[in-house]
Amino acid sequence: MKHALPEPEQLNSLVQQLLNSGSACSLPEHGTSHMASLHALCEPLLQEAALHQQPEWAAHMTPTLAPYSLLGQQIAALHSGNLLSAELYPALKQAEQSLLQWLCQHFGQPHAHFTHGGSYANLEALWRARDLSAHSSNLVYGSRATHYSVLKACQLLGLAFKPIDTDEQDRLLPEALQHACLDRPPVAIVLNAGTSAAGVIDPLEPCMAIGQSYQSWIHIDAAWGGATMMLPENRQRYQLLQKADSISFDPHKALSQPKPSSVLLSRHGGQSLAAQVDYLSSSPDNRLPGSYGGELFLPLWLNLQMLGEDWFYQQIRQRLAQSRQFALHLAELTDWPVSVSETGIVCFEPKQPDLLAILPDQGIFSRASINGRPVYRAVFASANTQAASLIKVLHPYL
């Protein structure tokens, strides 16, 4: 299927707008050949960028950017402040703090800071778990659907990850976790709030109770599913989040933000790094992020200030509604097994597995595995992704 791409004059106009957006450095004087070369360099990248704006793009967690995101990125680049010297940038620090307070309120956690991605947040959470552990175990438990970044973090930290059995949708089985903890209590338990493949949420309440009974650190990987938990209608259901030791969340996956925009929330405050750093007025905290500025949060802060939180809720609800509509139509049109998660991912199993093999190459769907079963998945991360458009793509194969 051929995607509709911007016309050449639209691409040229966008390049010119970006050039004129502001810089302390003056552009060199060049003729038309210079601009032609610039367009030739930019055009393939802009065409790739246009692909995931199509209504039939559902392959990955690639959102449509909120209206003020690009402006926020440009301001962050022009500002170029380093919040390791926060006293020099009071306006930037105030923006960061107001946004962190907003996120802390939603997830019921007293402490939070931005990171460069969910992998960094998961690594730091397990770093804290290891150093604050109530016992000497080096084991980390999580479901077989735990994100691969947790396995990398365990390797870096000298911890051993042990996968726990899951149900048919790859939700962790509490009874299997209980059995493993009874055998050998872990230093940490990682629970999924939106698995990468199916978008499902582990049974948080019983699993958290098991972990707490063994004094294990409870980390919730809500990189994808955290947005669903933020909805006002879901807050009472997810009040138990305040009992977690740490939570990771990616606005660049589920809140229409550009990368990188991730946050680690925790019940435990950070400590200053035990090191002499003469060029800073105060020692940095003992956490992963080093030098950073507004690039991690200004786009989200600007959108929140201009649009209000209700705008984000409506975007989340719209995506979830489209995912349910797609699952319903697909179930009506086929006899394929279809499942839809509460976080906006639909998985389905054609009776002929290779029937749709060409579609993942076009970014329309992606392949995944749920409890060992190969599936196709549709990820409703973009506000542009439409159930009707995806069904239209599938019609020739039904």
C-alpha cells in the first residue's frame, strides 16, 4: 500500500520554516544550489517522518506530536540550559518542578525526575532496589513479557533476572510469583503496566502484596500503560500505585511527546553523590541523568500550559476508543482470535500466519509473540490512527 506523502513544495516550505525558526548563528550566503542540496538531504528524512502520520500506521508506539511539541523542542535547544546548575536557570527549573508535581499527583509518588528513556528509568529503579535492599538476594522477578531493558539492567548491576510464568495474555501469574518468592525471595519484582507486545497490565494488587510480604522492591514499568492510569475515571482503581517503590513512565510513548521524555517516580528520595564537584554549586544527586535541560520536558510542559490536562485525557480516550472499534470490527469480519488491551493495543491471529506478511514492512502492523504464540499487533499510539483505515487495509485479505 502506498502512503500519501507531502508534496515537494510542502517539504521545501517546512525546511525553510525550520531554518528561520531562530539561531544565534547566521546562515552562510549561498545560492540556489546550496538550498537544493539541503532539500536533497532533508527530503528522505521528512518522507520517513510522514509515514507514521498516516491513519493506517499502527506498527509501533509512535505518537502524533501534540500541537506545541516542536516549539517546545526549539525553545529547549535555544535555551540550552543545564539543570545541574539550576540556580542559573530559575524559569527552566520552575517549569520542570511544576510538571513533576503534576505527574507525582497522578501516580501517587512523592519524588520524580526526568530521564532520557524508559530503559534508563528501569535501570535506575533496579540500581536503587539493589542498594536499598532489605536482604542479600540478587534475584529480580518479572513476567516473561518483561521489557528487555530490565534484562540489560540486571546484567549491568550484577543481578539475576528470573522470568515468572504468565497467563494466555502474558499477565504474570500471582500463584507462580508466590511459589518463586517462597523458594527464594527477590531483591525486586518488576510488574508490567502495559506489556510491549499485548499492552496488558499484570494483576498489580496481589503481586504487590506478595512482594511486600517478602520485603522486595516493587517496580512498575508503566512506560506505555501509564497514560491509561492517568485518566480521571481510572484513578480510584489505580490508587495502589502509591504503594509501589518506583514507577517508570514514557510521555513520548503515550502522551504525544517527542523523544526523549521519560520519568522515574519513587517513594524514596535521592541522595547527593558522594563526590567533590568543584564547578557545581551543589553536588549532583545519586541518579543516572547527568547534564540535562529542557529537552526532556519543555514540550510536555508547554502543551500542558497551553492546552490543559483535559486535552490529554481526550487524546487518550480517543486512542482507546479507536482500538476497541478496530477489535470489534475485526471480530465481526473474521473468525480470528482477537484481543484488545485496556492500554490501546490490539492483537490478532490470522488462521494463515503469513497472510499479512507484507503489512509489517509498511509500518501498518507489527509482529509480536504472546505466551509463545505469534500474533500481529496494532498499536493505537497516534491520534491519526483510525480503525476504519486499518479495516480497509485488511479487506483484501479477509
